[in-house]
Amino acid sequence: ANDPEFQGQWREVKLAAKRRLAGLIETRTGVAVDPGSLFDIQVKRIHEYKRQHLNALHILSLYMRLRRQPDAVFAPRTFVFGGKAAPGYFLAKLIIKLINSVADIVNTDPAVGGRIKVAFFPDQNVKNAQHIYPAADLSEQISMAGKEASGTGNMKFAMNGALTIGTPDGANVEIREEVGEENFFLFGLKAEEAQALKAGGYRPRDWYERDATLREVIDFISSGALAGGDAGLFRPLVDNLLWEDPFLVLADFRSYVECQEQVGLLWQQPSKWTGKSILNAARIGKFSSDRAVREYCERIWNVKPLRVK
């Protein structure tokens, strides 16, 4: 994993995959992205518990920092979203609208200078996934702890050498055990901590009041700046976060932002990042379907292989 020649070959393969995806993104969305930037990807069903809106809040925090400090040292990053919402799921549809509105303002602001790009990849399906998974540098697995049974998207990303930023939830726990704690960006409340917070009377507005960055981002959304001055467009989402926040987005915001800072710092050390990328792919074999089927045969079905002549 630390061999310079092998790392160079690894980066070439990853860059080729990113160039292919960048071409697709521009064709499908009209957004031109830099293949050399960090590809930060979240593709999955759009749902409050999967917390795509937490990702969007972080993007806005970066955007507002660059507006204040245009000369700040910043690793360029491309945020890619993909997924579908149930037809009648109003808040999920509003989250999609929020992501696209964030993209509209971030992608066109000269102050950002192209250092942040946001794209919502349309029609997420298996065919498109074949281009998305190999191109990811960072895999977003940020559901509220205790809500995700065990998805497989996180496994596909890791098998393709993406590092994961995630909560201690679902298969994230097992992936972290396999690839090594030092090769996984862990953040957020544990499931039992989340339950205790809710049981004790969670007041999300308290988190809003005491975190200046979070307050700035929420106020920016509330102002209508993302909606052509229409302060009411995202009001249902803002009210949901401030007064209910059933999936603890505000409670995990600070931990998520600080973890993302570590992502940015590591990305600026290509050799270390590449080594961790290689180890993610090399150590993820436990999640192979071959292994799963073999163990089912041995432990559950009690069947033995039969050679066919």
C-alpha cells in the first residue's frame, strides 16, 4: 500500500474513472467538474434518516467560509448526489430541491472560483452506478445511528478504494473493523447515545443557538437566498430541523464538520490518502458475495458442493 510506484498506478486508474464520471456529469447536468478534485459522493434513496440534508448543510458552511475568506487554503471538492424519493414524500422532495438550489448558487459564484462544485446526478440506477462507484474518493454513509439495517452501497464504494465518512451504524461498523479504524472517518452519536438524547428531551434549537456556523447556515437557508428571495420555500424543512429534527441532524452537525476537516487535511497528503484507499479495497473481501454464499451453505443451508460432470 505504501509502494510509490504502485500508488502512482492506483492514482492513474482512479483518475481515469473520475474523468469518465466528470464527462457524464457535464453531459447530464451541464456542470463542469475537475477530475483532480476530491470526489465526495452520496448516492442512495433520498430519505430524512439518510441525512442528505446534513451533507448540504456542510457544503453551505464551506461555501460561506470561502465567501468570507476567498484566499483560504482549500482542497477543491466535487460533491455528487444521486437517488430517488418516494412520490408522495414531501420533505424528501424538498431535500432534493435544497441540493439543487445549493448547486445553483455554489457553482456560479465567482468568489468560490470553482473550488466547490455540486451536482445532482439524475436517474440513479445500476448502469450509472458502474461509473459512480469507481470514481469516488469519499463515500458518504451518514445515516443517523440506529436507523440503517445494513446497506451494500458502502461496501461497493470501499471495494473501489473510496474512504468512508460515516456514523457507527449498519454495515459501517463492520467495514471499519475490516479496513482499520485509522482508514475510516467516524463521526456522530452512537445508537445508544442517540436514544438517550431523545429520551432526555432533545431540543434541536439549543444546538442551533450555541453553534455559530450552524446558525449561519440555517439562517442563510431561511433568508430565501437559495430560492430567489422566497423565504417560505424551505420553511418546512427549516422548521422540521429547529423544532423536531427526528434524525438528529443538528446534534451531529459539529462532529460531521470537524470530521470533514480531517478529510480535507488528509486529501492534501496524496501518499497517505492513496495508501488508505488501497487498504480499503484490499481489506474489504469479507463482503464478497462468494464468502457470503459459502458461509450460508455451511452454516444455514447445510449443503455441500457437488461437482457437475
